[in-house]
Amino acid sequence: MIHLYHHMASFVAKIIRAFTGHAPRTGPSLSGPRILPAYAALARFQTNGVEIEPRLRLLVTQLAAERSRCRWCIEHGRHLWREAQFPLEPLRTLLRYESSGSFSDRERAALRFAD
């Protein structure tokens, strides 16, 4: 997994350098050692046939994107949310999910787990 992380971090740095013309900044948004393995684990996760409803899946992945500060992931998640025609209020209060009235207890539990 460490080798995969190093390879992906190098790849992401090259992409950022190609688009911006300068080396990417370091910090938790790009080089945090837990970010890429977490995405890899999410990709491997199997629900054994239990399907998570689309709203909950989008909420959890959007929170992960917000916490990682990946601009592309955040914008892509917002696009998918609008495409699904869900109300925008939950996205606006996502980072305050514990105190927001926009989420059910089940959604709060999933968001706590993702956090």
C-alpha cells in the first residue's frame, strides 16, 4: 500500500504541475498519508449485495471529498448531487452535520463513520 501511495502521490503532483506550472503545495490536502489508502479502501468496499441509497452514498463521499480538500472531488460530488436533483440545503450544512436538522440519525451515523 505504501508503494501505491507513493506512486499515486507522484502522479497527482505531476498533474498539478502540468496544469498550474508549479509544484503542488504539500499538506493534508495532497500528501496526507491516510488519504489515498482511505480512497483505495472505499473503492474495495463491498456491501454483500446491500445497496446504500443514493442520497446517503453521495453524502458520505461528499464529506470525504470536503475533508480531503480535493477540489475536483468536491466539484464532482456537487455535480452528482445536483444531477440527482436533491435539495441543496444538506450540502450547505454538511460540515456541520451533527447539529444540522437536514440529516436523519442514520445519515449522521454514516457521516460520523466517514469522518
